[in-house]
Amino acid sequence: STWQAPGTGNRPSARKICYVGALKPSKGFHHLAKIWPEFRAAHPDVGLVVCGSSSLYDPGAQCGIGGLSETAYEEEILGNLGGSLESAAKLGVRFMGSLPKAALRDEIRDSLFAVVNPNLKGSTETFCCSAVEALCLGVPVVAGKAGALEETVGHNVGGLLFADERQFLAFMGKLVSDEPLRRALAERG
């Protein structure tokens, strides 16, 4: 299967993190966008690839000027990343949109870890296909400790599940710098 782990965990070819999910408030990308500038300042060699768009669930969705999401949500996202697609790019953020499955697989597989729904309240996951896709590829997951992610991923099993923004930032930093932990989570996941 093309979604099968390589056996000993992922072997990222680049220093990047992959966010996977629709760019809708219910999928929580705004939480990652909020902490990204601080994370990037501490880890300037790590980039962020954003796989998903608001059209994931609604192909006819009206998007803002950057084509990412509905106008108000796009403004919130970009506001946290300097205000424009150009400023986001300077912070190492690449918005890929909705990708064909093979391209999505490659982006996830080549990442240090995947971030999926970072919401802690309101809209949380009932299963989370994005988390399972990463785990199938031997890629650890960072997500909010809420909803089904506690069972689908499991804290210290297939990834790290945070309970607040500071922990989110700390767990991302830990996974960037701790290769043995990434490998262990990938194998257990």
C-alpha cells in the first residue's frame, strides 16, 4: 500500500513540519498560525507545509484574496503570519492547498511530524483520518488532547497531545530536536 510505513519510522528529507486538514476554524489551523512565529524564531531551519484548504469539504467555497479560506478566517490566519502570503513565506510557511493523495502522502512522509486538529474546545475530532494517514507512514503526530485523538493517536504512543498553547509549542520543539523520540513515536504509532 502507498500509505504503509517504511518500517523504521519516517526518514524526512527536509526539516519541515506538515499540517494536514481543511483551513476551516473547525480544524484549528489558526492555533498553529498563532504560535508559528515564536516557534520559527527558535527553529529558523524548520519550515511548515500546509496541506489543505477550505475547499476540501466545499469545492465551491468563496475564499479570500490569498485563496486559502473564507475571507475572515484567512485574515485571521495571515494576521498571525505577518499579514500576507509573502510574509508567511518569509516565516517558512508554504500553503499547498488540497493535494492529490500521492502528493499528500509524499509531503507527510517527508516531514519530521504532522500537526492535525489543534482544537481543544468546540470542534474536535471523532476519528481523524489525517492522523491515521501520518501514523500509517511512520510519522508522529502533534494534536490537541481532545476528542478521539486521545484514542486514535494516544499521548506518547503515536504522538504528543497537548493541553494548552504553551505545551503545543514545547511539544513541537521537542519533536524537532529529539530524533529518538520521533522514531519511538513513529514505531509505536
